[in-house]
Amino acid sequence: MNPQSIKVACSNCNLRELCMPLGLNAEDLELIDRMVAVRRKVKRGASLFRNGEVFTSLYAIRTGFFKTSIASEDGRDQVTGFQMAGEIVGLDGIVNDQHTCDAVALEDAEVCVMPFEHIESLSREVPALQHHMHKMMSREIVREHGVMLLLGSMRAEERLAAFLLNLVQRLHARGFSQSELILRMTREEIGSYLGLKLETVSRTFSKFVEDGSVEVKQRHVRIIDTDALRRIVNPQALL
Amino acid sequence: MNPQSIKVACSNCNLRELCMPLGLNAEDLELIDRMVAVRRKVKRGASLFRNGEVFTSLYAIRTGFFKTSIASEDGRDQVTGFQMAGEIVGLDGIVNDQHTCDAVALEDAEVCVMPFEHIESLSREVPALQHHMHKMMSREIVREHGVMLLLGSMRAEERLAAFLLNLVQRLHARGFSQSELILRMTREEIGSYLGLKLETVSRTFSKFVEDGSVEVKQRHVRIIDTDALRRIVNPQALL
DNA sequence: CGACACCTTGAAGAGGTTCAAGAAATGTGG
DNA sequence: CCACATTTCTTGAACCTCTTCAAGGTGTCG
């Protein structure tokens, strides 16, 4: 494709708190600026990397929204996550030096390309960065545990409620509304992530609307009653 | 409890190929021997660590068999994995300096305790170890992607077949039979891992027996027709 | 404006769960 | 070492949730 590229620095990036370790001194920051080789733009619908491609870099999302998905040999497809600004994609590629999933932009996006060899060598010099890397990978493992709980033990309503709450929470952490969001993905993609068919996702949205807990107009969702959603996810625990 | 402890060295451990990076020189090996602080025995049914406990160390399993599980606030329980000799547990604890799951021994076990601070400082000196750590975490992420595919898109028979094939494959890599295995976990634990009820697991075993693809006598399983199981997991792809 | 992708809703059907009972294995204490 | 209690496993029948199939509606983009 056309890897439209721009040279940049982390040290004065407004997403630094999301991507980078805190409390670095000026010296370390200068080193870390070398971590990002270039930026790369990815058009909506295009892929950042694909299953089978050689792994060279991790990617920090600057703008835009991605999905990652894997395909079984017989063509079934599973969305493994949705990623937004400040989040890292590509960790799957480290084990075997090639990517095992696809990362596709769901809206025009820009990412910081961080060659993994840079990251490893810098990590040896900057303990804070090393620890940060470990935390990021551990965080991803823990996130996936949560998805396993969702897929393994929750019913459709619980899954969708948990999904919505998780999305707004992450958006809110980025300065967006606590109650309004625009879905960047189709019902089918939501369904794939949640282990449901798109019709079930649609019906469950309709049910939430009937109950008065959310308003839905296509991709635009407004959460009316957050607690109601919380109660759905967590029948007992919450009040 | 009683952390019955013995001092030991990785350099002459027979599981080294499973836990440790390959191709280390004598010098590095000597350093790495310092990584394992002590060994610890865990009795069947006892836990190695529990959700909420402070994270200090990763654990390499020397002998025995573990399950890891998380609990939702309302008491639901999800088994997130089964671990055997040479595998590492505890990665979940790195993000927040405390464990987010329980690790319980399903048979008497012994683990190597590797204080995470040792690992991090050694990693800075031994690039091969650093890269090994990254690979291990990435491998765990990729494994969980596979579980998500299983939970999100497979039917009961496919899940159980995939589970059995995965287990024998790992056991075989450790010198055990390709076709016979003893399940260390209950039907309920299998069900929890696979997102099924224990009755469904039992029924599905019975179906496999009827079909002549496996023999089952309680926890003892003999796989008669591996290809049949493969075809179940992968309807199209395989011949 | 027309074509296409996406979403909603209904009705029928399948797969898995729930509830229940009994059998088999395992562990414990006398 | 045996008897009993407990846990684990199997199987049946009714039920329920989600899926499948189908049709029509809505939105979007060239």
C-alpha cells in the first residue's frame, strides 16, 4: 500500500499517558523518542497487518479505531478485540515472528510504528519502559480472561451490556461522553466478538430500548440507565 | 501454608527446554540459575496463589497439573486454563501487582518460584532471556485468542474435540502417549473452561464413545480415531 | 437515484441447559 | 480393610435461549 509516513516524537505526544510509562526523566524521554520510527495512516477498511505477515513492529494507535480478528482454517471468524487511541496492537506477533491475527481499521486511523527490536534494546536501558512493556502484555492477558468469562458464562443480554459498559468506560477515559457513543463496528462484528449472531445483537439492542436503558439509532447509542446495564451484567453483586 | 523449599539450578534441569531460552552460553546460564529462588510444593486442591494476593513471582511448573480460574463478582467461575510441566503461571499478576485469578493444583505439584524482580533485572543483562519472556507472554495472548475462537464460534462437540486434541498434543510433547491420557480435572472444570455445563461435557463424551472415536472410563481417555476428532473441530479444512 | 451494505423483526427449529434420579468412584474413619 | 459418606459422573425429559431462515426497512455512497 502507501505507508504515508511522518517522523515524530513521543515526548510531546498528547497520548503519552496512555502509551508510555509515567515518571520518566528527560534523558529517558529522549531515548524513547527513538522508539517510534514513523507514523502510518490506515484508511477505513484497510488492514494494519494480516495473519501470516512477518512481525516487525508494535503499533500504538494515535487516532482511529481497529478490530483484530482471527480466522479458523475452515473460515470461521472471531473478532478478538476492538482497539482505540492509546492502545497497542501487534503483541500476537512476538511468539513466532509473524502475526496470527488481522488488524483492520474501522475508521481512518493513524498509528505509531514501533520496531520491536528498538523496543527490546531500549527496554534493556530504561527499566521503566521494560516494566511498562510487561504490564501492557499482562493487561492484555487479563483483558482476555475477562472475555473468556463473558463468552463462557454470560447470556446474550449480559454480554451486550458488558460490552457497552466497557466501551463507554474506555471512551470516557479519553475524554468522551459517559453516556453517548458511536459504534464503529457492525452488528455482525459485535456479534463475532460476543459469540452471538448479528440478529441476536440487534434483538438485544431492541430489548434494551424497550426497557428504557438505552437509546439506539443505528450506530449511535445513548445510555440512559447505566445502573440497569450494570445490574444485567452482575445480577447479584450490585445493590 | 508450608512453602517447603529447596534450592536449585535451572542449568541442569531436565525441563530447561520448555521453560528457558535455548542457545545460552555458560556465562548466561550461570546468571539464570539465580532466577529461581526456591521450589515450592503444592498439594492437590491447594492454591499456588489466589485472586487479590500480592504478585511477587512467576512460577514454572516442574511437576503436577494446575488450573487457573477467575470469578465474577456474582460468583460465577470461569476456568481460564490448565497448565502442566514446563508451563508458566502468574503472568496475570504483573499489571496491577496483584493476582487476578486463582491457580489451584489438580494433583500434587512442585513449582520453581521466580521472583519477578530477578527476572526483570536479569532480562536487562541477558537479551535472550528478555526475548524469551516476551515470547512467553505473546504465546499466552495467542493461546487465549484460540480459546476465544472456541468459545465464540464452536459447538459443544467441536469444543470438546479441540480440548482433547490440545491436551494430548501437549502431553505428547512431554513424552506421554499420543492417544491416551488421564484427565486431571472434573467434568465441571472441563465444562467451565469450554463454556458448557458438566452434563453437556458428559453427554458429548458419550457421543464420542458411540461414534467410536474415543474410549472413556471416568478420567481415563483413549483416543481411537484422532482424525475423526480433527474433522469435528475443522469440518471443512481437513480432507 | 439506484445499488449495496447494514439493520430489524418474525417464526420455526436446534443445541444446550435445567432439573432430577441413580450409578460409579473416591476418600474417610472406625 | 471394610462400610459409609461424599463427590463425581451418566442419562432422561422438559424447557429455554439463541440460531436459522426469511422478508422488509433503513441508510449510505458512488
